[in-house]
Amino acid sequence: MLSCREETELMSQRLDRPLSLGERFSLRFHLLFCRGCRATQQHFAFLQTATRAWREHHDRDSTLR
Amino acid sequence: MTPQELSRAVDALRPRLLRFALLQLRDAAAAEDAVQEALLAATLHVGQFQGASAAATWIFAILKNKIIDEFRRRSRQPLADVDVEQEQAFEETLEEQFDERGHWISHPTAWADPQASLEQKRFWAVFEICISGLPEKPARVFGMRELLGMETEEICKELGLSTSNCWVLLHRARLGLRDCLSRRWFGEN
């Protein structure tokens, strides 16, 4: 079984590439039992939402006033 | 668009362009240069803009390219000593969160209603402080990935990094930002 540190690597890479079946299984299983990693997964997902909101604010809302 | 219209539009846009460039380049002079170059390019194409909004989109696209050019240039230079030290200290803080078996020493806890933060001005100030606090290399890769919205493969190619190296840097950046936002905004200790 992978450690929490290694699982956080998978959680991060999940945002950059498709995980393999084995990796997805390992992560899902780990998350069932690990509260800290579940929280971390929420944090990573929110980071992506926040950076996207920041980017859209600059990109799309770029109408000149 | 006439040159006069463009010039008025640019006056309104400039602060946002600077902020956009500064968060990523982390150097006021470099940000100013990138913005100047993008605006200069825009004056050469003024006739082709249908309106202020089209001009802004175009200028942002050029600015992004200028930022990538600067990142590419920096990636070919060795890191300054202070940056190497900052990176080592950063690595240590990340590693201190795990025990020798790689398990959390103190479990992170879920953030309460993070979506609501997006509406708060103070959140964005903290968000920018946390990004500015990352060491140069993870910040660069994270910025290209999430702030410029590039694909990982493209980033590796531009910076001459291996894919796995890119993933490591993105992982470090996310762990660092998670930690910073937890402490400075969501009130985890």
C-alpha cells in the first residue's frame, strides 16, 4: 500500500494526466480509510477551482471599461 | 479601432495586465517589460481590432506569450543562491508534514465552504501571497499549468524538463499552496 505522501502525488497527477486503473484503485482504496488524504484531495480540487476563477477573471472578463 | 480608442482602452487595461504579469514573473521590472512589449505589439495591429474587448483578448494572448518567453529564458539560467536556499527550506517544510513512513503527522482537515471564499476580496490577496511565497521553480511550472492554462507536455517542452520532473514540481507547488492557504486563510493549525 502506498503512503500518504505517495497518494498525494497521485492526487496531484490526476489533475495533469489520466491515472492508470491500478493507480485509481489504489487512490480510491486509500481515501476510504484516510481522512487526511480526503481533506487534501478537497484542497487540491479547490486550488484548481480558484486558479481557474483567477484566470477567467483576467481572460474572459477582459472587457475594457 | 482608432489609435486614440486603443490608447484609452489600454489605460484602463494596464493595471490588470501588470497584476497578471507580476504574479507570475515576480519582478516588477520584468512584468513592466512584458506588458510594454505586448502593448507595443497591439499598436502595430490597431486597425484589425473590432472593439475594445477584442483588443483586450488579443493583448492578453500576446502577454501570455511574453511571460512564457521570459520563463523559457529563466529556465536556461542557473538558480540564484537565495532561490536554492528558499527551495531547500520549502522542501523541508513539506517533508515535515510526513513521518518516516510517509504518513501525515497531523492530518489535514477539510476546508469549510471554500467556494464562498472566491467571492471575498481578502481571499484573493491571501491567494496571491501564497503563490508569491512558492520557490521559483515550482511557482513557474504551477503558473504555466494553472494560471496560463497550459498542458503539462507543453510546459515540459518549453522549460526543457522531463515529464516526471514537471509532475514533481506541480505536486510540490500544490502541497505548498495547500499548506499556506490552510494556515493563512482556512485557519487550520
